[in-house]
Amino acid sequence: MSAVITPGIATTPMRGEPAYAPAATLEPLWVRIVLVGIAFAFLTLFLFVPLVAVFYEGLKKGWDVYVDSIIEPDAWSAIKLTLMTAAIAVPLNLVFGVAAAWSIAKFEFRGKNILLTLIDLPFSVSPVISGLIYVLLFGLQGYFGPWLREHDIKILFAVPGIVLATVFVTFPFVARELIPLMQSQGSEEEEAALVLGASGWKTFWHVTLPNIKWGLLYGVILCNARAMGEFGAVSVVSGHIRGETNTIPLQVEILYNEFNVVGAFAVASLLAFLALATLAIKSFIEWRLHKQLTAHTALAAADQE
Amino acid sequence: MTVPIALPVVNKAPFRVLPGFRLSLGFTLFYLTLIVLIPLSAVFLKTFTMTWDAFVSAVTSPRVMASYRLTFGASLLAALLNVIFGGIVAWVLVRYKFPGKRIIDALVDLPFALPTAVAGIALTTLYSQNGWIGRYLEPLGIKVAFTPLGVLVALTFIGLPFVVRTVQPVLEDAERELEEAAASLGASRLQTFARVIFPTVFPALLTGFALAFARATGEYGSVVFIAGNMPMVSEITPLFIITKLEQYDYTGATAIAVVMLIVSFALLLTINLLQAWVRKRGQAEKV
């Protein structure tokens, strides 16, 4: 780990800082090496090694066993269920996120801060409790349980319960990304469009949406990653019926507990891939957003002159 | 004399230029109520069916008390570890240049993106007796997997991004001129750190600590694999809730859930106040 540590400010030079660091505000070389070394050691131990281990253990018995573990029927049905769950939960929370951001960012009303806190609630609830609430509502002893049984509707230990629990845990993602973004953009552009005679929907499609598309994508990506990877909440409501109500993370658990370590890690590696892809897209969007933001401030500065 | 009563709300309501206020707010409130508020209130409604004594005995039984101690103790330690190492990582990422920095910066968020079950089995495999890390700890007499120490490792992993991501922007915005001024007035680098840099990042460190702690107390997926789940020893509270559910003791599970929820809400409130403090600090400095 003999990293070459050159003095300099790491932040992007766009902030208007000098590209050099004066010696007076720079630590001695050995301090820098020790600090970078500690950071490397910590991240290696807690991030890199676990990540590498997932792929290593999955591929330990070769490529064929790896592929077989993934296309095995139970694993395959888990993959399909996971994709379906995300395909329902993400669009629902996307529509909610846009509606919430529109009302909160574009209008003033009383109780806005309370609303913001309530939107954040699912983030602070333990996943286990997120599952428990649906057991209390739809379980046989639950509030709607007897009625559901009379009408032969299955929610708990069936697909609808899994979808509901996933919607709950991924509820704030899109809204959380869009609200600050739309607040910072203000509403002058929308107002201009309306004055020029555009309808409300037209304004939204042609003015607002292009402005928030990267933020929207950011929220969707994070929402999707969580929707596909959720374990605790789904585990409580799923019932663990093989080939029917197992999502990928639950399938990983079952295989692992059956000492099928290679199979567990092979299936888990799909989720690790998803995580890496999510991080890559996220970094790309951050870069785009940063560019958009600097272009925006440059434009504003030019306007003032 | 009669004071003319102001024509009510209609006049006071601000004139809204943009359309869709009622529609968007209406939908937001409807969806929020349906998905979050009604289901969450079920937890509290359910506990109201218990007598006070039954509630107290359910949430203070020796086994559940042991689980609180482990959950909150390990979460506290994990959050502290993250403050120390996450603080160093944030510092290094903002202030120094070294190869691979971009990738490391992106990978810091891995614990957010990696499903907890995957993290759980990976850490367990690494820290078990024959694992890549466990085999070197075994001769030293340190057992991590299937002990409370394993809980600490898992909680440190999932809390890792919080401190880094709250401290990083504050460090980026911190004005180096202040440090230069301190240096030119004769302060040593250590003094500058203690008197100038540390006070600037302190609110962010505290916020990151609270976020990591809050996340750790509710964590389930990454912990169940590595903990060993022995009652009274390595059983965390969320797992105990699941155990109660599996025994069809719904009221018992709900009572413990209420305790956890109240703790989370208190933490959420604390975090909101801390974040307001960080923002105020940032604005005050810019003025």
C-alpha cells in the first residue's frame, strides 16, 4: 500500500480554490501516509474483502456450478418474484415522490415540516417492525384477517404482502431526492411556461421533468436497489414458501442455512452485482448533477453582470 | 364600535400561480396515510389491548433486557468506531490525493447498496474459524463469528457510510483561509486542528454518529447470520421480535416493537435537531 500521496486539495477545482495547498495547512508527509494507511486498512477490512469474498465463494466450484445455482428452478422463481416486486413498488413510490415533491417544493403551506418528517418515518423504523405492521393488519389474528379469510384473499405469506412491505421500506427514496432538488430550482421556469399559455400538465412534462430527470433517476436507482435487496421486512411477511414467496435475499438465506454455501453466494453475487451497478450509475448521475449545477450557477453569474 | 371581522381564510390563502396543489398534496397525504400512518398506528393500537402490567412485564423480561443491552451497546460502539474511522476516511478523501480515490469514494456507499443478507453471509464466512480473517484471529483467542463481537462487526459495516457522508461536505466547504490565519498567527498544525477544524466538523460528526446509531439499533439482516443468536448472549432485539412472532405471541412482539419505535422516533427528532444545527453553522460561517 505504498500510495503516492501528493499534496493538494482533493475537492474539484470548480469551487474556485487554489490548486495547491500552502505548506502551513498541510500535515507532515508521515502523518498523511499514516492517515491514508488507516483509511485504506479500515475500508479494506470492511468493504473490499467482504465484496471480493461474495464473488470468490460463489465461483469457488467453477463457472458451471455457479450458473447451475442461478438457473436452478427455486432460485429462478426467486429472481422473477424480486423483479416483479420491484416493478410494482418502484413506480408507485416514483409517482408518490413526484407528487410529494411538487406540493412541498412549489407551494407554501402550514405543517410542511411535519409532513417532511412523516415522509422520512419508514427510514427510521426497523425492517422487522416494517414487516410486523402488516402481520398485525392482515394476519389471521390481525385487524383485517377474518374479513380477508372470508373473502378468500391472501395478503400475508403471499405476494401482495411482500409487495406492501417493500413499498413501505422504499417509500421515502424518490421523494427525499426530489424535494431538495426542486426546492433549489424554484418555480420561475414553470411560471414562465404558464404565462406563455402552456397547460399545467404540459408545463410539467416539458419544463419540470427535464429539469429533475437526473435527480429522479437517482432516487429510482436507490429505491430499486433497496426494493430488490430488502430482507428483514420481507422475511417477516413472506412465509418462506419455496418457489412461491421467496425473493432473492430470502433464497440466499435458505441456501446458506442449508449449508449450500456455493449456491448461497452464487445467488448473492447477483445482488452484489446489482449493488455495484447501482453505485456506478449513482456516481455517474452525481457527476451529471454537479455539471448541471455549475452550469446553472455560471449562467446565474452571467445574468448578474 | 364593531370591528369588521376580516373575511376569512379565502383572502388569507396565498395566491398560487402553479396548478396542481390540491391534487399533489391530496395524493401525497392519501398515499402517506395508506402506506405509512395506518399500518404504523396498528402497532400502537395493538398495545392498547394489553394491560399496563402485561406491557411492562413483556418489555422488561430478562431475555429482552439482555437483547436491549446487546443491541444498544453494540450500536453505540459501532457508531463510535465509525466516528473515528469514518472521520479519517472523510478527511483523507477531501484533503489528500492518492491513486484510486474516485473508486474508493464511490465504494464508501456500498453498505447502503449491498443487501443486508449478502453482507451478513459474507461477513460470517470471513470471520468464521476457517474464514480469511477468522483464521488469523482464532490463534489469538479472538472469536468473532457467533459471538457479540460479530454483532459489532456487522453493525460497523452497515454504519460505515453515515459518518463519511455527513462529514465530507462540511470539510469540503470549510474555509482553508481560517486554517491559514491560525497558522500565520503561530498555531501548530495540531492546535489548528483542535481549535479550528474540529469545532467546524463536530456537529457533522455528531449527526453521523446519531445516524449510524439509529440505523444500527434496527438492523436485522446483516446481524442474524453472524450473531449466533443465543438467547441472553447474542440475541438482538429485532430478532427477539421475530422469535415472538414465530411463537404466535403477537402482543408480546408488538410491545417490544413499540419500545423500539419510541426509541427510533426520539433518535429521529434528535437527528433533525442536529441537522438544523449543522445547517445553521454553515450559514453563519458564510455570512
